[in-house]
Amino acid sequence: MSLLLEPYTLRQLTLPNRIAVSPMCQYSAADGLANDWHLVHLGSRAVGGAGLVFTEATAVTAEGRITAQDLGLWNDAQVAPLQRITRFITAQGAIPGIQLAHAGRKASTHRPWLGKRGSVKPEDGGWVPVGPSRIAFDPEHTAPSELSLAQIREVIQAFVSAAKRALTAGFKVVEVHAAHGYLLHQFLSPLSNQRRDEYGSCFENRIRLTLQVTEAVREVWPKELPVFVRVSATDWVEDGWNPDETVELARRLKALGVDLIDVSSGGTSVHAEIPVGPGYQTRFAERVRKESEIATGTVGMITEPAQAEHILRTGQADIILLARELLRDPYWPLHADDDLGGNKAVWPAQYQRATSREQPIHESDLRD
């Protein structure tokens, strides 16, 4: 029996399988509002058999967007368009999840396909980003304004308000984004955090904001539903955030009621040398799982069903998050069932006659 295709339960929520759609920014919203593109993008992955479908990083404040075209949940008008999406995902038998995020110093940038690097200036429709310290991501990015203690409290409240809206919108899993060089990760890493108050300097202070945000979100999220946190296990830079710190952070997050650590890496330094290859991040997920005694998800260069199955069977992670592979093939989970001999996947009724290996194709099936 394939573990990849088996149901997986966290608290009182059961995922139909262990395949999750990793958050993937689409840079296609206006004023933070989801639209038809998001419905089709996320809905097609639910039709394709993924058990858990995450939105892209969804900004908790307008200034927390990576680009001006990011999804957002900083006001009530942004709820209804997301409800349409969660209804569709749920109707396909999948679980809708949302990743809540704040880009910090990496905010106010160009959509990547425009080929422009660095920050969008206020005079061009951008804004001045914020961060733990006045340290730019690179010379092409604007140096952020350093958050005051009052502004930090506002950030925490923004995550809480967004979580409440996410629940109203119909999401069943919420993930706090503390990875990839965005705001919470910026506080974690000594590369980007040079504060000398209770939010900087030592490990205990650098993890404070991530713990406070997560605790506050957990308090307003229903007890029967899970909370995830995505972390970068390492900055891939000497003297940066490291795996030992990740393991200890995961222990603290577990104590706060977090159910799963979504383990990625990198994003804080442009000088990082990342040894990208098949499953290059799974060892971090495995270490967190074993040493912090918490469930983990793993992501990055996982492309084959047999590879994903091996990761689960060898105890490296509890769920598999896929990104690029699901862009290439939205029906990867259904094809994985064939590859692993599971015979558990059910193609949508609208597609079954065309996908069945036993059903003959009739002329009526081919009509426009």
C-alpha cells in the first residue's frame, strides 16, 4: 500500500492523501483580490488529486506584499473571492489551505517575468518596505524602515486578523510563513536582524516574533484544525540561520500547538550557494521530524512518485509538497496512483471515459 496515497490526519482534519500543493506566487491579483486565474490555478490542482491545496503567500498587510499583484487578506472585501475558491477545492474532495505572509524588506518588487530586479520606487507605484533592521536585501533593493515596537505589535495583530478572515473564507489549514527571507525569517536570521532590543541579537530574541505570531494565530484558529509553519532550515551562509536553530525553533513551535513544520531553505542572502538537486532539502525535514518530534513536510526538486514514496517510507517527512512539478502536470497525484499501483485515485466523472484503460472510446466521447 502506498503511503503517499493514504489519508493523513492532523487533529480532527483528515487529508485524503499526503500530497500538498506548495504555495506558489502568481502575481496576478489587483488590490489583493483573488480572481478567475486563482480559481483555475488552484482548482485544477484539486481536480488533479492533490490532498491539500495551499494558496500562494497571502499578505497580511498591503505593505507586506512581495509585489503589488499579490493576494491579500488585510480587509474584509478580500474574503468573498477566496470563498469561491475554497468551495470549489472542497467540492473536489481536497482540503483548502492558506499561507499567511509578510514580505518585510523583500516587499515592493517587480513581477518576476518583467525581467526587472530590485524594488519598485514609491514614485512608480511602490512603497518603502519595512524590516527588523535598515539592511537592504541587496544593492538593488530599497533599505527597509526599521519596525518600531508598536509596529511589531501591529504586525502580530495583522496576522491574527488575516487568520480570522481565512477561517471565514473556508480554509481548513493555516500556515505561517517564516521562510524564504521574508519578514519573520528576517527576524530569525542574524544576517538581516541587527536589533539590540528584545527582538534582536541572541537566539531567544530573534525567534520571539515568529513565536508570538504563531501563538496568536493558534489562539484564534479552531482547536480541531491544524496550524503549519514554513521555515527555512538554513540560510546556506556561514553565520546565518542554521539547522541547529531550526530544530530548537521547531520544538518551541510544537509547544505552542503547531502541528507540522513545512521545511524549506534559503532566501535571506543573495550570496547563498545552494546545492540544488533531487530532494536536496529532505534531510532538513528528517532532522526536524526526529529531533523536534513534530510532523514535517518537505519540498524541493521532488518529481517522481517513487521518490516521494521513498521519502515517506524512510521517515524523512510526513507530507510531500510539490510546486514546479504540479505546474508541469496538475494531474501528477492521479498519475502517481497508476505508477505506484495504488488503484485508489478517482478521476473526475467528467474525465473518466477518456482516462479509463478499460472503457472503449465512443464517437460521442469525441464530440466538441
